Amino acid sequence: GDFYHNCDVLLLQKGELVLSRRPTEQEKKFLKYSDYGPCPECLGFMKKRHLWHHLKYSCVCMKDKNILKSLKTSRQPAAESTSLLNGIYGQNLTQDFRSNILNKLRNDDISEICRKDDLILRYGAFLYEKYGSTQRELIRQSMWQLGRLTIELTKGNTNVNKLIDALTPEMFDAVVSATKSLCSTSTEEAKRTEFVIPSLALKIGYSIRKCIGIERGLCLRKGDLKRNDILLGFLSILDLEWSVRISSNALATLQSRKLNSVDLLPITGDLIKLSKFLEFMIGETKNDMKREKSFQNWSKLASLTLSRIILFNKRRSGEAARMRVENYTNRPAWQSQSVAEMRESLTEFENQLASALTVVEIVGKRGRKVPVLLTKEMKESIDFLLATRIEVGVPEGNPFVFARLGELHSYMRGHDCIKKWCSEANLESPETITSTKLRKYVATVCQVFNLKENECDWLARHLGHDIRVHREFYRLHENTVELTKVSRLLLAVDQGKAHTFAGKSLEDIQVQDLPPIEEDPPDLDGNDEADDESNEGILRVSAGDSANKMGIELPSEPSLEKAKQKPKTTKPKRTKREAALGRVPWNHSEKEVLLNEFKIEIKRGIVPGKAKCTMIKHDHDNILSSRSWTDIKFFVKNVITRNKKNRN
């Protein structure tokens, strides 16, 4: 009764909700109907953000489901709650949904199923209300997938005419078989099942779960509790078996392909060539537009400008393409909106950049506000497009900068624009230039800059994602990093010398500090010297060739040149240095200063870093002028080591 009463309240947006927990006086002040929803199990109404806690600890229905409770299944209670209320807010087949979704489906058997199946239509309308027309391709694709599943189910089951007929416990095995058939599974002996199309299997699982929630909401509003129990039975089996029979194998297939795939990044030369090509074509097309203002020329200029913006900003293609006229016209003025202290702290070069570039803030993924930087040429192109759009026939009500002709709320697809101009620019590897790979490219290449934490956060914010996503998914672990950075650690650990580099960063560990790499066993014929000389030549030639290919000038090596000038002798090699380094003993004043300044580090057994050592040296320069920061650090380290030995 409470559930139906609350549905009426939400439908009319009038009345008082009957909640499972009485709201506090503070909560009543900010009460909004949209914040509340039913529990997917007990149907009690509460705040959606408290549903996960309710399901985990206090839901009466969940206490009777010990088997399901023990499973490590991830649920989305807020999404399930929203799907139960589908229809409350007028989610019917509107003319907008019909024109953007149904009318643009292909004319084939699958589209016919989608148009006639009530559950698939309600699912499409549900997604359309959530995403709007910007994700119409995603909505059509999701409906298309359910239509394919329905056709597959009807092949071997005469009792199934629509998708809803298959959402019963006894039909669960048929749904699993149909999914495997759609995704073309292949099973070899002693191997787990692999999917040819693993992503489709995962998407079908998500869609089925949503459809169950939508159908349950309809049954509960009609009072059809029997049908609701049948759907709950199907959902229980889905929670128990779907992850084992479908999801785990599909995810394993995706992981295996990712492990064995080669993720090629764009070639730097191609990016430079494409950038120059786009700039040249933009200039040519502007001249064409001045001679003849036609939509073909306008569309070409818009496509070129959009591609240039994506290439320069490494922005997601869809975000840049959805730039609105109001975003551009209402862009912030840097000089008037920036803090005076911030402007004064900038260098001359940074001030020139701020004056030359323009920032436009647009809506990015998950509603984030992300910036787009525009050069002077890009700004001039957009100004020209906006000044001539009405003249060439762009609908006046179209809010997008890169609009399409004839459709009121449509815009160019950035992916298609990039692909088109890459194919015409005569590049070496045009297939590697996509908006996603451009983002991975800049995140990977920026590793060489040794960015600080806040600088890395700036870059991630510009790209429009979280810093964790930036590090885990966008910044690829290049083989160069493996060879040059990680190898320093491995060499030290392999030789048991890791403790000697305590407090050092990777950049502080130099080649001469590392233990020597073991050489091949000496030749039994006694030609050690000749072999060493030939090996030296091979190493020098290969290193020189590699450096020349990359355009790097190798530094001179005086030690090797001197070694070449020495006459050959039959003396055995010396394993120690030719001459011992001159060591200056620490005087009483130096010891007193360091023991006093580093008494906390010595007590805790912490070796100080470069910053602290440099600061102490600067503060006591009259006493420590002859000492380097490394001398100071290793003095403290030796004191710590001596104290540990004395304690033992």
C-alpha cells in the first residue's frame, strides 16, 4: 500500500511520501521527491544514497537471502530503484523519442522486433530520458542487441514471442544459450570458454538486468504480485549463475586480448604533418568561403577546425564536437577574471601564452567542466563560422558550433572528421590517430617531463579525467621507461646493493654508482684482451648508431680515449680504482653542526634527502662550504649505521 501511495505522490508531485525512516528536521528543509526511491527488495522508500547501506545491513528481505548475500556481486541500488519508477515521470514514447530513435532504426527483421516489443521500447525510452539525444547511437545499439537476443530465443523456443516471455526462471538456460550463440563461443579441450564478441555478452547482461527492473516496476504499479515474484526468481538465478557462465569468461577473454595486443601510439612525424596539413587547408577553405558562401565550404571549414581543435587539445572527439555557441560566446575573459597575484606571478612567456590563447569551458564526461584551448587561428575560424552559419542555411535554433545542415539538434562527429582528414594527409600510419590514442600519446610522452604531483593533476584535469584514471589507463608503461628507469632498481637489488641507495631518487642513481654487470666467462685460449677490445668496439658502434638514429650527440668519453692510447700490456686487470679518492676528515665543528641538525633523523634511523641536506648546507655555509649535499647525507647515514651496530 505504501509503495502505491508513494507512486501516486511522485506522479502528481504532491503529497507526503511514506518513508521507511522518518526524516530529521534538517532533512525536511531540503526535501525533494527526486532524492527518494524504493528499495529493490522490500520496496520501502528512502533516500537513494542510503539504499546500499539499507540493503547490506537492515533490509528485511535480504536477511532471508543468505545465499545471495554471501555472493560477491556488485549491485547498483540507486539504478535499480530508478528503474522501478519508470513511467512515473511520463516516460512514454514521445515524438522526440520516435523521431530520434525509432525512425532511424534500420529496416530489417531486428528493427521490426524492436518496434513491436513493448519491453524493448520501454527500455529504449528509459535510456533516452537518462541520456537524451546526445547518446542516440548508444540507445539504438542497446535496443538492437536486445532485438538480436529475442530473435535468437525464438529460434528454438515456440513459447517465446517477445523478450518478456523469456524472463522466467525456467527460461534462464535458454537465455544463456542464446547469449553464447550470439557471441560465438569457442571451447577447446582443457581451456575455458572464450567469446568471439565478449563485449556483447557483457552488455546483454546489463540490459537484461535493467529490463527486469523496468518490468517489475510496471507489475508493482498494476498490483501483479505474481508476475513480480516470477521476475524476482529469474533475477535470483541471474545473480547466482550469470557471472560464472557468461561474465567471467567474457572478462577473461577481454583481458587475454588486451595482454596480447600491441597498443600503437601515433607517430610524432604524422602528428606534425597532420597539424600543418590542417592549418594549410583551413586557410584555403577560408578563401573559398570568401569567394562562394556555400554550405559545402562551410561544412568543410567546420570539419577542419574541429579536427584541429581535437588534435591540439587531445580532447575527446565527442566533447569538442558538442561545443555550444553559448559556451564560446560566454567564454571567460582571462584578464578580467584572474586574480592579480596570479597574474603577477607569471613569467613573461606565460603572460604571452595567456594573451595569445583563448579558453572555452565545455561539458565533458560525467558532467565535468573541461577547458578547450584555442589558438588565434582557431578562434578566427570559429568567428568566421558563426558569422556565416545563417547565410549558408544552418538552422537558427541549432545550439552547436559545428552544426549539421537540416537537423535542429545535430552536430558533426569528431571521429569521422579526424578519420577523413588523416586519410587525405598522406600519413605513414593514419589508423593510429584517434582521439583516444591522442590522449594516451600525450599522457605517455609527458612522463619525460618529470611532472610534479600538482602538474600531473593539471594535465589530467585538462584531459577531463581523474588522476587515477590518468595513471592506470591513459599513461602507458613504455619499454623505454622499463629499460632506463626500472632497470636501475633491478640492477641494484640483483647485486644486493639496494641499501647503499637509501634516500636516493631514481634520477640520483648514476651508472657509475651501480655494481658492474657480469661479463661473459673468459676465453679458454687466453685471448681475453683481444675479446675485450672487440667487444668494446661493438658496444661503441651500436651505441653510436642508436644515438645517431635518434639525433642525439653522444658525450665524449675521455676514460675510453685514454685507454685506447695506452700501450697493450699483459698485466692483469685491476678490479679497484686506479687511485684512491682523497678523503678529508670531518672536523669537530662540522660534526657538531650535523649531529645537532639531524638529531631527529638519527634517532629515527631515517636517511635525509637532497632537499634537507641542501638546506642545512646553505644555513651553515661558513662551516660546510667544502662539503656537498651527498657528503652530508652519507655522514648521517654512517652515523645511523654505526648506532644500529652498537645497539646490536
